[in-house]
Amino acid sequence: MITRLLLTCFVLLLFPYSTFADFSGPVVSVLDGDTLEVLHNQRPERIRLSGIDCPEKRQAYGQKAKHAASDLAFGKEVTIQTHGHDKYTRTIGDVILPDGMNLNQELVKQGWCWWYRKYAPGDTVLEGLEREAREGRKGLWADLQPVPPWEWRKMKSVNKPRSYNNLN
């Protein structure tokens, strides 16, 4: 009985670590600049790139960010360094390309996204890469006043029509 209890405790202690284990697989879909799907255990797993925020698909530069991510990663065997899950159950992680390049960092470097300070406040690498992209007017930084996606989403939700179906 004690052996079974100890074994159960051991498995429960290891469980949280196994859910955030790194894994590798081919990129089977690029949904937007900061979200892609990687085949894991024979199923597509949705990955939200950690520490960055790309323009939304319908936002200025959204399609260019998606194409940049696709050009770099689609069809390639990548390694996901997992950091947990978000409220939409997506795996949060860094995507490491076959040549060792970090996709998250490369998208910031090319100027296709923002360093997402809210979720990666101490990431000095992303901070520096964004600064260099801004100064070099790369990607979306060629625009004089690019709108961050979190502000664009906020504006869209304010202008969203409300439903009044329950009024009689």
C-alpha cells in the first residue's frame, strides 16, 4: 500500500513537468505571424510564439507577418521550447528552426512584430532586437505610426456592434 502511494505521489510530482516538455515536429500550418501548428504525437498542436505580438491578419502588416513566419518555418522540423499554456489552451513557446535560429527573435529582428512587454517584461534580447528594427525602419517600422496589435484589438472590440436580442 505504501509503495503504491509513493508511486502515485512520484507520478503526480512529475506530471506538471511533463506537460511543459520540449518537443519537435514539422510545422503543418501558419495561422498568423505569431501562431502556428506543429505535428506532435500525430496531432497538430497550436503554438503561440512567446514574448512577441504580430499584427492581426486583417491589420496592416498582418499578412506580411504571416508570410514571414511561413517563409521561415512552414514544413520545417522545429523544436518547441514550451513555457506553458494560455487561456485559449495554446502551447506558449519559442520555436527553434533547424539551423538553430529562434523564430520568435527573428520575426522581431525583421520588424514584423512587437516585443510583447506585458508577457515578457524582462526579455532584453527581444527588447534590443525591436530597438534595432525600429531604428532600421524594418518591416512594419517603415510605417511612421504602426498600431500595436493590442491597441488594434481594443479599438475593434469598442467598435463591435452589440446584440440586443433579449430586449422586448
